[in-house]
Amino acid sequence: MNGNNDIEGASEPVGKTLWSIFAIVVFTLLCYIEIGLQMAVVPLFVKEQLGFSSAIAGFAVSVQYLATFVSRIGAGHRIDTRGPKKVVIAGLFLGALSGLFIMLAPSLVAWPVGALAVVLLGRIFLGISESWVATGVIVWNIERVGTPGTARVISWNGVCSYGGIALGAPIAMIIYQSHAALGGFLGIGLCCMLMLLSGVPWAWYQLAVKPLSPTPGKRHSFMTVFGQVAPYGMALAAGSIGFGAISSLLTLYFADQNWKGAATALSIFGCVFVLTRFGFTTQITKRGGTVVALVSLLIESLGLCVLAMGHSPIWANIGAALTGVGFSLLFPALGVGAVAHTKPENKGIAIGAFSVFLDIALGLSGPVLGFIIPYWGYQGLFLTTALMSLLGVGICAFVYRKENG
């Protein structure tokens, strides 16, 4: 198999489908292990070692999602015109560059503003890496296995996404708390850099797919596709705010309560997320994506209420688990409908436009929710996110009536 060859995107035999997906989705896994590594320790480093507020610590996490949002537009266009393989390889290099900036931050602790600026640069490069790698992998796999495999492709991409977070978080705490020469925040950055670089040779080895060539005027603009996927994206955004709260502020919540085990709670969220994808992805085809999304948002709202009302690490873990169950199927359930409403040659733009809603929700959730804490506390924080999930239920009900009207 020559990594420089192109194929036309025809479906592969059924027996090769899973291998085809696994061979490419590994790049999403690497990218999200890096995200998990940084997610667990960046807010601690910014608040405890650099001395900044909870809002700034939350922003240091969320700036990654803002960078992902800004880069989605270009990512979708590049994928549709240049092919996903080149975009994924470039994304891996950007992820490695993010690790390099994280490595530099500890040397600037005596200058907190400079150290924060370096961390933010690293987070921005990671955000671009995420949009290029994750979007590119989805389109690359859809073209390799065929459009009927869209739900499976998106689901496996999500398994690797949040499975990567589940793997990265506890590893990060071990490295961060280590007193070895290559431990601490420097060790986190080194691990990120080497891990992403290791994926480049495997990506280069894989077969590429040629971008589809539409007739003149047939390929839609980003804003046109954005409007087509907007109803599904708004429901996704409403349900993603709860995940944003967990990813940006859960470690600070545990620290505020003098609890241990924040990394465990993040891992529970990720593990339950993956198990739900394994067990219930087929329900998207059987029940319909909108119905599955509606039920998922109800479960997520319940989990966030448990986080708000529970006052022990056990209840926090239960709340994180329920939130993971609810959030797990949201992206593929709504994503199938979003892709179905766009032209085949616009897959990259469609996935990018749909994902923008996720980016907006995650990018804003950290700093905005961080400002809630001084006034309403963490209980008010999680109750607010539960209400947003219920808003998503209403949006799904509207979309369902429109689809079946």
C-alpha cells in the first residue's frame, strides 16, 4: 500500500470496514489523548502555579475550543478541495507544536503573564489541530467506507475522542505530580509533542482519497451549509455546554470542595461515554437521530442536576457518569441528520459547519460559566447547564416535528 496513491472514495468490502475506520480514527485518538492530558492540568497550572483566577483558568481551557471554532471554516474547505489526508497530517504537526509551547511554560513561572501567554498559544495550536484532525478523519473515513457508514464513522470518531480524554486525564495527573526531571507541566508538553509526531508516519502510509469534483456552482458556500445544519447544531450546542462545564471547571470544583479524584471523575465520564457509544449507537438507525438526541439531552440534564445537588465525590462521579451517558450519542445522532441535508461533495464543510456549534458552546462555556461561580457557586453553575440541556430537548422536539410534518 502506497501512501501517495489516491482512491475515489468507493465503499470497501464489509469485512474491511472496521479496519478501514480504525486505521484512520487512531489520529483522532492521539489528538484527544493530548486534549485529555492538557485538560486535566492546565487549569491547575494557571490557577495554582501562575496565580490567576478561576475565570482565567477556565478561559485557558476554553481558548482551545475558540481556536477550533475559528479554524473549522478553513478546515472544511481544505478537506473538500485538497483531500483529508493532507489536512490530518498538518493537524498532527500543529498538535506537536502545541506540546512544545506547553513545555516552555514552566520556565516562565517567574513571569506569570508571559507563562500564561505561552500556555494560551499552545492551547490555540491544539484547537486548530483538533479541527483539522477530527474533521479530516471523519471525511476521510466516510470516503473510505461509503456514505452508509456515516453513523458508524462518527460514532467511532467520538469513541476515540472521549476515550482519549479518559486515557489522558489520569496519565496527566501522574506526570504533573511527578518530581522527576521530565515530570510536571514540562513532562505533559513533552508527552504531547512526541505522541503527535509519532502519528505522522502512519498517516503518510495510508491511502488518500480524492476530493469529489462538483459541477460548476454546485459546491455550496460555508454559510449556505451552515444554515442547512443550523437546527441540528443548535441542539448540539445546548447539550455541549454541560460538557464544557465538566471539561473546564470540574477539577476546580473538586479543589474548591477539598475533594480528591477529579481525574477519576473525568475518566468515568470518558469511559461511560465510550461504553454508551458501543452499546447504543445502533439506536440512531432504529429510532432516528432526533429521537435519540432528545432522550440523550434529558439524561444529560439529570446528570448535571446530580452534580449540582450532590455534595460528595460519589455523587459528583454519578453526575459525571450520567452526563457522559447523555452526551455520548448527541453528536452522531444529530450529525447524521446534518450530513443528510447537504450535498456529498460538501461533506467537509457540512461536518465543519455542524461542529462549529460544538466549538461555540465549548469556547464560551469556560469563561462565561466561570463568572457564575462567584455569585451562584458551583450549584448554580451546574443547574444553569442542566437548563441549557432542557432547551436542547425543546429544539429536538421542533426538529422532529419538522422532519415528520
